[in-house]
Amino acid sequence: MEGYFYLGRILKLFASKGALLVNLDADNPEDYINLESVFVRMNEQLIPFFITDIQLRHNNNAVFTFMDIDSPEQASLLTGCELYLPVEMLPPLTGNRFYYHEIKGWRVVDEAFGDTGIVEEVLEYPHQAILRIMRGEKEILVPVSDDIITGVDRENRTLSIRAPEGLIEMYLE
């Protein structure tokens, strides 16, 4: 799904005309209220669907009505499918907030250690995201946490961190 981000999942039919209840994986679901289309993942492919209406509900849920989907039989084929959008449609973030795909290739500078390396990727685990930083051939793993990430410089593509004492050195021994 390179170039796309996960927006949410179609949970179930809503009412009787083919509308669908969708759970949006978004901090601010209202950012997506005016979508004209979305990509639905079906059989490992992204298929564009045009939207005629979106109604926000509670708990990050929304009711989507798609063009040309006007029966429960048609809509039921979409239940359980994931929704995606092009990464260009992500709302811009400010301050120390960032998207994981955004920081790939950025330089990491630790307060105590200095130049630490380059972000290779962000590993997403159920309870913690981890920065995978490469310093030459050495791999350094640093948790993504508000206590550790102290600065995000988009202009210079740099992350400032305050790694726990001894963490970076442990990987370099």
C-alpha cells in the first residue's frame, strides 16, 4: 500500500439502503467529512469508490454512502474491507507530532550522544512504536515516546531525542 495510508475499516451495513458504518482510524474524524472518494482494499487491490454522503457518529464511527451502492446486497460485499487514501491527503502535523512514513531518512540527534544516525523505519508493535535507526552498519532501536522525542525539525529533516541513559551506547558496543 505504498503511497497510501490506512483510513479505517467498514464495519457493517447501516440502515437498509446500502449505507455502511465505518470506523475511522483518525485523531480528528471531522478532517475527512468532505471526502469525495476513497480507495477500498479488495483482493489486495485498491479500488476507488465515490462518496455521496458521510455522516459522523460517535467513537470515530461514520456512515458512508457510496455512489452506485444502493442495496444491502451490494453494500454487504464491502463489509470488513479497509479504506485508504493517498498520503498527500494527510492533514499536516505541527510541533512534535509526525507521521511514521514522514520521518524515514531523517537524521536523529540525541541530547547527550549527538549525531545518532538515520531513521530507517518505524516498527509498529501493539504497545509501542520503535524508531529503527541505522548508524553505519549498526542498528539502534529507540522507543517513540513524548518523553524521548524532544524536537521535530521538518525543514532540516531532523529528530531531536533524549534517549534513556546508556541505550544508544548499548547498541554500539
